Amino acid sequence: QETIVDSVARNWPREQQYDRLLIKKNRLRARLEDAEEELRQKRERRVYVEGRRREELKEVEEDMFVDAEE
């Protein structure tokens, strides 16, 4: 019959590996969340820039139309 000491000694490396993997998993999850946030911000910025370009194009087209009427 296995003693408690033997059981702990046998399970110790497995528990250590589990703890290391859990830490690694949490770090990867944090990196993923950071990357997703960065991507969200870039998309928002792109949408803003594209919207601003559309507004500028519309202003230029309106100016061209006014100039053509004169």
C-alpha cells in the first residue's frame, strides 16, 4: 500500500507542471485579449479615417459642382 509521502512525491511533478501550464495559459489569454483590443482600436481608426475621406471627397465634389455652375 502506498504511503501518503509516496503519493505526494509521485503527484508533485504533475502538480508543478499543471501550475506552469496554467500560468502559461493565463499569459496567452492576456496576450490574446491585448491583441484583440489592439485590432478593435485599429478597426475603429480605419472606419474613422474612411469616413473622414468620404466627407472630404463629398466636399470636393460639391465644390466642383458649384464651380461648374459658375
